[in-house]
Amino acid sequence: LTFKEAHKTSINKPLVKEPNPLPNDILKLRLHADNMTNACETAIKINENGTEFFDSEGDFSYLKSRNPLTPSLTPVTADNRRVRIKTIPVKTNLLLPLTATFGVSGDYIIDFYGINTIFKYKQIVLEDVDAGIKMPVVSGKSYRFTQEDASEERKFILHFSNPKQTGGSLDIENMAHVFSTNEDRKSV
């Protein structure tokens, strides 16, 4: 018996698929705990046509998880609606309230993704209203906090701003420093 080779195939794809990078001007936040598999993700899109109120074309309503232990972190619109995805406008300064709810008390983490793709705002700061803490939002960095009462909502505010230039240079103290694993440190 003789077997002839009919076709040869070759695949040059990597074994692990690389994650798609976020498009420009989208900030993604993820609320989770180290010891829980449940997490909540929310996205904030920045668009010239965005609005602070609920917009059925650019915003997506919040639906509570079926699992009561899953935490949630949701932007709140100017007309007091919780959303999963929020499209905000470009302004000199914008405050976006966030509300977090919890199934159990414990230590939680908010991760930030996509900050190095934000070009319409120069500075983004997260304020933990309940703890009185403000921190610059940096891609790949996290904010950790303890929620002692699971029945209480926790309030946050995202401060988006474009600091004005003074004397031909930017105000260095009010700048956000952007870090990326593929690039050197940049100030924006």
C-alpha cells in the first residue's frame, strides 16, 4: 500500500489569544474582591455628543445580577438612573457619581482599564465620598477599600477635568501621570 500526501496544513496562530485593546476614550472599571469569583464591570465612554442625563442611544441600563453576592458599581445619571455603560460629554470639568452595592461585607478592589486611551480629558480622579479619599485614576492600578456593612451603598465620584495651561505650560501638580506596561512614564 502507498499513501500519497494530498494536503499539508500549517497554523501560525498563537496558542493564547491576545485581548483586544479598548477603543479610545473608554474607561473601564471593575469592582471585585480577592476571594470572590463574582465581579462587576462598568464602562464610561467619552463622546462629544454625550450627555449627563440618560440617553437611550449611548447608555445601557443597569440590571441587577441574579447572584445576590455579586457586587455592583454603576454610574448614576443626572436624572438619577443607574447604568452599566455611560456616555459622558467633553467639558472643562465633569463630575460623575458612582454607586456601589454589595452582597457581603469585606475587602473590595476597583481596577481601572483604558486610562491610557483617554485623550479628551487630561486628569481623572476617583473620590471615595464615604472615606474622604481622592486618588488619581491610573491604568493598571487599583483602589482598595473595606465595606463593613453590606446593606449600605457606597458613594464615589469620578472627577474628569482638563486643567488650563498657565504661562505656556501645564500645571504639573494637577497632572495625571499615565503608566503603561509597554511604554515609559508619560505626563498628560
